[in-house]
Amino acid sequence: MTTAVLDTPRVNLPAMSRELRAVVAVTARDVTITLKSPGTMIMGLAMPLMMMGLIGGNLMANMTGGIEFDFGEFMLVGMLVNMLFMMTTMGVTTLIDDTEANFSAEMLVAPVSRYSIIIGKILGSAFMAMVSSLGVLAVGLVMGITLTPWQLLVLFALAPGMCLAGGSLAVIVMGVIKSKKTANMVVMLITMPQMFLSGVIIPIASSTGVLFVLARILPMTYCVDLARAVVYSGTPTYSQVVLFHPAVSLAVVGSLTVVFLVIGTYLYARSEKDR
């Protein structure tokens, strides 16, 4: 008696579903690694204390005299964006660890888009950025600075886009530099000047000359301005703290993110291929 063996048909997931699963898998891996690293968590919570508590507290005590808007709220929004942008950028440097462990090479040969892998890596790094942003809110609460639930909801809705903007910028660095020590230094050189030149804690509406030009070409300027447009919408001080129309800031952030992501992914994939 002959037994017929029927092959079970293979179900091919739609391309979009496959890419989404890849993003989730890479993101989940980085979140798990972060949760298993107490030192990283402590650093993420300590950063807001140093920047918001020490730098911000000193500024609140010394430069609020001639300002017609609430400087505490102004600074809180800026520091939230700064933590999202900076901590994501710093987190992406772990791509070098993946390279040294040959994990990145294994990911890049998987049947998924390289963009899905990079986006997953950025979103995984954004987890630590979100933890730091909660630290900013906690420090702000101690300093008597709060936002409404609606303002917080909208800001956290914008947070993934801001993390992608910072992370995609860092990917370009990772595509060129393969030393983690050097990469960390370059990332700090990219993020720290933006903290002071993009209006995070110091108003830049009256900047002129070189400072005016630098403020307009820094990605974080538009991230911060978009966040403040949301928070100050409908308030009398809107025109004093918001530089651009929200649509302009959103368009600039989106465009720069796409450009950085394309260039960074290409450079990183090429560097892995040539390794």
C-alpha cells in the first residue's frame, strides 16, 4: 500500500509583515540588553539630574529676570527633547559592539531590509532615551515644573520621530568610525553643542551672525521647536518661544531623518561588507 505524502505549503508572510517583525525583533533585543544592564539604567537616570538639576537649576536662578515667559516650562520641554535625541544617539554606538561580535554581519545577511534592521536598532536605543525623559519629568516635578497630561501625551507621541532623527544621524557616524571610543567622542561632539545652540535651555530667538546660521542648520533646533509649538499652542507666549510654523519643523525633521537614514544605512552596510 502506497502512502501519499503531501507537502505542507509554505506560507510566505507579506513583505510588510516580515519587515515589521524584523524591526520588533531587533528592538526587543536591545531593550532586553538595556534592562539587563543596571549601569546603563543608572546612567540614563543620572543624566537628567546633572543636566536638568544642575545646569537648568543654575540658569533658572540667574537668567529669568528679563524673560516674559515661564523659563522652567521652556527648559523642561527642551530637556525632554534633548534627552530623547542625545540618549538615542549615544545608544546607537552599540552597533560597534554588534560588529565586534559579528552579530551585525549575521543580521545583514537576513532576508529583510537593512533599513528595518537599522530602524529596529534606533528604536531599541530609544528605550533608554524614554527612561531618561521620565527622569527629566521627575527632576522637573521636584523643581516645581509640570506639564498637563495632554501636553505630555502629544510630546510622547512625537518622541519616536525625534529618536529616529537622532539615531539616524548617529548611524552615519557608525558607518565611518569603527572604534567605540572614537565614536562616543564624535557623538558627544555632535550632541553637546546642539544642546546649547538649538534652544534647549537658552532662548535663541535673538541670535545673530554665526550663531543664527548654526541654530538653523542643527536638527535638534527643529525637534525642540516642534515640541514647544505643541506645548505653547494657544498661549499668549507662543510667538516668543516658537521660531517656525509646526508644519515647517515637522517637514524639516522628517526630511533630515530620511536623508540621514538613507546615507547612514548605506555607509554602515558598506563598511560591514568591506570588513
